[in-house]
Amino acid sequence: MMKKHWLCACLVLGCGGRASHWDAPFTPTDPVGLDNAVAVLDPTLDRALLLTSPGPLGLEEHSLPIGQNLVSASASPDGKRLYVLSRGISPRRNPSDERPRLTVIESDPTPRVARTYEFNDPLSGLVLDPENEWAVLYVTSSDSRPVSNPNEILLVNLADLERDPIAMTVQSISGSPQNFSFTSKLSVPNGDPRRLLAIETQNEVTLVDLSDSIGDEERATRQVTIPMPENQQGATGAPAEVAFHDADGTLDSELAVRLDNDTNVLLLPLAAPPAGSDRPFYIEPNLVDVGGEPSTIHFVNTDAGTRLVALVGTNAALVDPATSNVLNVALSKPFTGITLVTSDLGSDTSTDIALLWSNTTPTVGLWDLGAATTTATHGLDTLAVGASIRQVLDVPGDTFTTSKILQGVSGDFYVLDLAARRSSPMLTNGHTFQLTFAPDGRSQRLWAFTPGTEAFASIDLADLNPNELNTERPIWSVFDIAQSNGGVGRTAIVLHQGDSDFGATLFDALAPDTANTRFYSGLAYGGLNHD
């Protein structure tokens, strides 16, 4: 019956009398999940199709315009907005030819275009601030224009959509922007606390002041560029990672840079500027050898104070920013990744707890940094998890703060309970599953699916019981969204992509059951046919 409905929708819309643009091929990009909507981008017709759910197994479709020649689309970290970057018509030959633009779409209470920014030059990269305050638009290496300024960026103030973007050229001697990092608010010796944008080029790091206390022109001209030192082979260093910490009463705020193919890390304390200067800080670079090329760096609070930890094989180098002294802590395994879990575990001490993992060995470690320098074990407990770990994912919300999802290199994934020191495997029979969470954090579940198959699972984080579910068509993607009626209900939207259309099977996300679904077809053509 479902197959019949799909075909009927296409046949009815294929009759005469419709506009010619409906004959264009449907070639969507990967769908994007928002808090209460799913966005399917259709670059052929320059539109975003937003799917919302007004009630149990209900579906509404909203078609919104986006710019011509889509570049990328990203959801804001809180899932409240969709940012769509487009190139427009290039080269422009007529006044009516569309300029490059950034389209801001908000989905609550009803999907709408909240703001459109137009630019003179096409930009091909978009980076969103984790704190939802800024966006960076920039030129990527894939830009195909015969002449472009690779150091051109635009800063968009997302906290105030009425403000115009800030255009600037990144000050660089021999490189162009490669990566962008936003700091949290950092205390400075001369002025109010402020956030910084750290821009990594091939051989430098440039800092842009994001303080509200300076004007946009001053923001563009007061960049601070720090050249990278030469590595052990005599080549100019390339930045690979930027870490930061706020002032702690003893130390100034500070940044640190990990370098590619280098045993050194570069410390960048935000020191007091010379007397009479109106600058908020002065950079005093300090190079420290950590005994090997680190896989990652992170500032942590230990029993000996603030330290920069650099993971180097089976050692962790603890760097004292005040003295540059290095304490090497022997680890039982070659850990390659670190994330702080202090607040997740509800620790009320002044020292941190870190989760260590490895992409080369099937072990994780829970490191109590309150014992990093004073005990024989250095506060490290290890746990075998059955696979090397590719990525560690947080569980959204405040219900399961002590749970982490470990994605294995082999495709399996594991639910790690930090409090119980227990890892539960979720075997996938060789399939590489994609995982999505219920973003509300209250409904205690995640979804696992393999695109192109017809089976997927809802996993209750309370008892780790996988609920196997099925659809009658291959799965494109799965999303868990809030219903748009303001209630507490949630809908799981399982998308299916056909050759010239797409459909959706809807489940009650709070109590998913294959026997209680509704299928909708004809979504690419404005139809909401359902069984």
C-alpha cells in the first residue's frame, strides 16, 4: 500500500498544467536536523524544505527560499537556526544577478527566513561559534575564481542579526586561514574580559578581539599575528591545534599551540602591555619541548595548579606555564584524545577529571588530576572497552551527564558510564552505524541506523535496551524532533530518498513501534500524501 501511494503522488504531479521547474531533477544535499524541524536542501530549485510535526505522527512542510548555487548549510549548536551559504551568480553580468548571501532560517514557532546577508564576493567556508554569538565566512582552498583574496573573512554577529557583517583581511605574512577557534571569555590585564578568535594559517596564528568595547574598524586593524617557530627539521612550523585557559589568580590567561611534526608546543600568555599602551594584552611567546610529537593538548587544573597536558604516546607531559618545567607522567596505554568530564561527574573540587581514549588501543582512562603529581598511579584508572575509539560524543541534556558514547574505529559503539566505570558494547555486525540523539536530553534515547538499509534501532539510555525498528524503504537519515504544538511530544522522522522524490516514515519518538507509523510521500513536489 505504501508503494502505491508513492507512485500515485508522482503520477498525479506529472500531469499537465504544472510549472516547468517541477521537471528539474531532485538532487538534495544531506538533510540537517534542528530542534523542532528537519531541513532538506534542494539546490536545484534554490529552496529549503523544512519538515515539522504539529502532533502525533503529523507532518507539515514549509518551503523557504535560499540563495542560488548552494555552498553549505549548518545548524546552530543549539538547533534553533539553520545557516545557508550560497555563491549567487558568478560572474554577475546583469544588475538582477543574485549576489552571494547567507540566509538565516529560524524554525520556532514557524519556519521563516529571519535575515539575509548579501556580499560582494563569493565565500566558500562557514564556521559557527559554539556559543552562538558569531559566524565566520571565508575563502576555502576549493574556491575556483581566477582571482580571490584568500585572507578575506567576514564576521557575522549572530547575537544581533540587525548588525552588518564585519569585513576584514587576516594579517598574515605567508599563509591563509585554515582553521578557526573561538575562546571563552578570557580576563586580560588591561580592560574587560573578552573572547578571542584564533585563526590558524599555514605558518601563523592570528588573534582577533571580539570584545563589544571596540568598534568594527578597530577590530579589523588590531589583529595580533604570531609567526610559528622552526621545527627540528628547520622548516617553519604549522599550527595544528589551539588550546586556552582563563586567568586563575596566579597565571595570566593563556593560549597554547600544538605544531605539526614538532616536539614543541608554543605558549602564548596574555601578559600586561607596556606602560602607556592602550592594548588589552601583550603576547610573550614561549616554546617548550614536550619530549615527542603530541597527539593533542589541553589545559587542566591539577593538584599542582594549572598545567598544559600534551599526550605523547604512553606519556603525558604536564607543562607548568609559569616556569616551562615539564613533568612526564607515564601512562599505561598510548592515549591520543582527552576531554574534561569534571562537571559531568558533579565534581566540586578545584581540580579536573579527564577522560582519555585512544584510536590505536581498546582502552579508555579516567584521570583524576587531583592526584596527578602526588600518587604512584597519578590518579589514572583504565578500562578495556573492546575497540579503539574514533570519537567521543556527549549525551545532550542533563539527565545522563555521566554517559558518553564511544564510537569505535571498527564501526561498533559503546555506552560508557563514567560514574559506574562501566562500558556497554553495542555490536553492529560489521555495519558502520550513524548515531543521532534526541536533542532535548530528557527522552533518554539515541538512534542508530545504516543508510541504505531498512532496519534501525532506538536505544534507551536508562537500560541500554535496543528497540529494533523497521521501515518499508531504505533509510536516508533519522531525526528526533520536538513537536511544534508546544507540547512534550516528540516525533522520529525517518527519511527515504527516491530517484526523483523523497518521503518520510514517522514514529512516536517516545514510544517507537513499527506497528504505529505513518508514511508520507511526494515531499519534493509539495505533496503530503500519506497512508
